[in-house]
Amino acid sequence: MRIMRRKKRSESKSFIKDGLLFRFLILAVSLILLVLIWIYRGELENLSRYGYIGIFVINFISASTIILPAPGTATVFIGGAIWNPIIVGIVSGLGSSMGELFGYFLGYGGRGILKTFEKESSYVKKLEQYFEKSGFRTTFIFAFLPLPVFDIIGVIAGAVNYPVLKFFLAMVIARILRNIIFALTGAKIFS
């Protein structure tokens, strides 16, 4: 009986010591915020009337909805025709980059939970090695392209413990450049 109690205590200490509790909390908070964003998405789309702040918030929310379509790119395109396209590109790129961190943290939190259920397999180690070698370049390229698959890159980056600052830096540079191009295109077409 005492051996069982000691084992349970050591398992719970291991859960906290290994950072699994922290990862689980990040995963839970990210999932709750994603559900709230999805529930209130209609009300949040009306933010474009608030100018640059509205553009930031819409792009943050758009990037936060993992794999689900949202109007972020359209607001950049149209916003560039209404306001200064360079500022629209910068503001929307920052908002989009911050929103994409949800995917990263879902992967980060999910990795800890997966560790409790199974041993790491070889594909996880290969992904870790790939991101260690080419993570910045991969993040930059996929963040620059207007494809919804970037959400998967963010989840993978978090799951393989790719440094969040490197991930964010590559993403913010790419998103700002991409969104400046979209905003300038919108300004050129609609003016």
C-alpha cells in the first residue's frame, strides 16, 4: 500500500517536473480561446470600421482560427485601398503573426500530452532535426505563402520544441512582407 502511494506521488511530481502540467495548461487555454473566437466570430468581423486597430484584431482572429477560413487577407487587400498600404501591411502582419502563435502553443502543449501516452517515434525525431536545421527558412516560406497549411507548420514547430522567438521572427517578417504586397495590390486596383 505504501509503495503504491509513493509511486503515485513520484508520478505526479514527474508530471509537474517534466513540464507536462505547463504544457497541458497551455493546450487547455489555447483550446478555450479558440472556441470563444469561433463562437463570437460574427461580432468580431465588424471591427474593420475601427481602422488600423480593426485590421490588427481581424488578422489576429483570422490567424487564430486554426485551419478554419477567416477574412484576414480580404481585410488587408481592401484596407490597403482605404488607408496607407504600408501601415496596413505592418499592422496586419503583426496581428496575423500573433494569432498564429495559437497553433504553435497547441503543438507545444500537445507534445507534452503525447509524451504521456506513447514513446517518441522516429518521425518526431526527424521533424526535430529538420526544424533544427531548416526551421527558420521553412517557417518564413510557409508564412509568406497565402496557404492555410501554415497552421500545420505552427503546430509542428511547437510540438518539436522549435524556439518560439525564432518561429515568431520568421513569421512576422514573412507576414509583414506578404501583407504589404496584398495591401499595395489592393490600393493599386481600387484607386
